[in-house]
Amino acid sequence: MTITPITVLQESDLRDKKVLIRVDFNVQVYEGRILDDLRIRKTLETIVYVRGKGAKVILVSHNESKDGTGLLPVCEYINEMYKNECGQVTFISDFMAESTKETIASMNSGDVILFENLRVLPGEKANDVEFSKYLASLADLYVNDAFAVSHRKHASVVGVPALFPGKKYAGIQLMKEVDALKKALKPSHPFIFILGGAKFETKLPLIQKFSETADMIFLGGALLNDVLKAKGFDVGMSLVSAGEFDLSGVISNPKVLIPTDVVVERGGQAVIVPVNEVLTNDAIMDVGPSFTSMLKQHAESSQFILWNGPMGNYEKGYKDQTIGMAKVVFESKAQALLGGGDTTAAIKELGYEEKESEHVFISTGGGAMLEFLQYETLPGILALE
Ligand code: ADP
Ligand code: MG
């Protein structure tokens, strides 16, 4: 089974059609400001495409920004920044109101409206049938361009497309994500897998899976602390994963590479020490520079690099090796795929979009990227088949 890209539809198919597009505008909003609009920017291409063919566009999304302002600031931001692409976007806060139907009925070709955060109503997360039916009743066609939420079995991701047989399409960004991630399922060799971040329980299956295909696994981030602990080293006050795991398979795996030195926080200072010299009051905050050098040495001859998870606690400023390793990846000739909300946030200062090229792809998805790599599809993609 395959999914159909929206780009198969031409003007005669789209003119005056109402197109419901599930986008992922779950961007961080802080004090009313958009901190990182990567996900918005990456959806513009689809919006421009369907508007350009004369459709009427209904954008739906969730937003879980910590300041709880919902999507109004996002709408205002789009109207300020992306008027050329989206026109004047109308915001609808009560999308269940009777007047919403009237607003939609009076839309002209090329108009765009954005609904408030779908998750304000329980039907979205519960994948409620009546809620899906309501959303579906508003449009003629359905498009999913929200890769980063496609691992969720929510109404707008799986329930609504089920109600559009023969009329559901993949957005341009979703297609790009799927195509790029498929390459990671059949990578060229030598293939380096870089895994960092936290929560071993969520990442252990990936180590097992990529042990089969990757030639080397560079393991950093807080995951490293668990490995060092399992090897019998003192990790002091470092963050370790909760619960019990059997890491013997990771430790004995000759493909798994760990740093020989780490950056610890000691008395408020960053100190580089060998992994066997971490003191009881130290906390490991980053991999050491020798790990970046090791990556550089291997990246030069590698064909494919896949990366999820920062190497250190970047929020607290321990991002030197993550940035250093990202530069190594960008400068290599390998085909590279990077993803994860924290991973992209950690390297934001590199201006990652300029780094994107023929050989580098940056995924908008964190959880979605990992699940795709593990299961080779996602609920939201299956729903389009
Ligand atoms: P992503 O969102 O890119 O998938 P994760 O969510 O798995 O990445 O992990 C990111 C988190 O891991 C960040 O909050 C980061 O601070 C944390 N982290 C990485 N290395 C360390 C470390 N040595 N100590 C504490 N936290 C760490
Ligand atoms: Mg994360």
C-alpha cells in the first residue's frame, strides 16, 4: 500500500475545494513569542501548493506550549511573517460553533483559516468518532502534513482520514520525511548511528534494531551514564535512567562506542576527566572532546549517519560536543539524517536550515522519527493508505 502525495492533484481537482490540512504547529511559545518556527516553515510549501491551485484551506493542529496560550500567537505570527505564503489567516477559537460552518461556507478560493488547538477538546486525543465526523464534515479533502504527530492515534491523525476514502493525501513535508527516513531503513555503508539524549527504556530497542544495520553506534548523552554505571564505574551525581535494565548486550556489543573522557560539573565548573575518574560529587554533563575527534575520524569515510539525541545537557549550556559533532556531520560527505525536538534545539545556533542540503535532512519529529525507524511506518501514515 502506498500513500498519495497532494501534488498529484492539479488545479482542476483543487479549485474551490475545502482542504483540511493537519499541520503540526506545536511550536514553543514563550511569553507570546514563537521560539522556533521550524515546523511552521516546513509546512508552508504544502499550504502554498494547495492555495496556488485555488483551494480553500482549513488548518488544524495541536499546541502544547508551556505557557498555554494555544494557537492564537501562532496565527498572529504567521500573519506577520508569512503573509506572502498564507495570505491573511483567519483564526477560529470556537471551531465547534455553528458560526464556524458559516465562516467556512463564505470562504473564497485561496483563503486560509486556522482552528484553535484541537486538544482543548477531549475528542482529539481520545480519537472520538463524533469529533472526527464533525471535522470531516467541514471539508472535501484531507491532507496530513504533520509528520511529528503521526505516531499518535488521535482524531485528526487517524480518525478523520478514515472518513475520507480516496480523498486523503500526504503533504509535501510528510512525503519528504517518509522518503528521507526510508533511506535509513536501507542505509549505505559504512553507516554510523549516533544516539544520545535520555531515557534508556525508550532507546534500548533502537540500539538492538540498529545493531543489525549500523557499523558503529556512538553512544552519548545521559544514556552513557547508564552504560558507565553498568560497567561498574562511579557516575557520581549524573542523571541515570529509572528502573532496571539489562545492558549486558550493549556493553558487550563491539559496535557500541563510548567516549574515553567526559565533561563533569565539579564545584560549579566544567572539567574534562577520563571516564574512570568521575568523583562521587561530580555529574557527567557532556561527552568529552575525544568523542568528537573519534567521530571525525570515522565520519570522513562513512556513507550514512543517523543521529537522535543530544550528547549532553544542552539546556544547562553543555552543548559543545553536540555542536562539534553536528559540524563534523554537516562537513562530512555522508548522507545524514538528524531528528528530535531536543536535538534540533541543541544545534539551532548553527542555523540548521542552511545546513540542510542534498546530503543532510533534519526531521521535525522526535518520537515520530524514532517510531518510524522502529516500526517502518506510523499510525498517521497507515491512515493515509
Ligand atoms: P530528542 O528530543 O532529540 O529526541 P531526548 O528527549 O531523548 O532527545 O533527550 C534530550 C534530553 O537529554 C535533554 O533534556 C538533555 O538535557 C538530556 N541529556 C543529554 N545528556 C545529558 C546528561 N549527560 N545529563 C543530563 N541530561 C542529559
Ligand atoms: Mg526530547
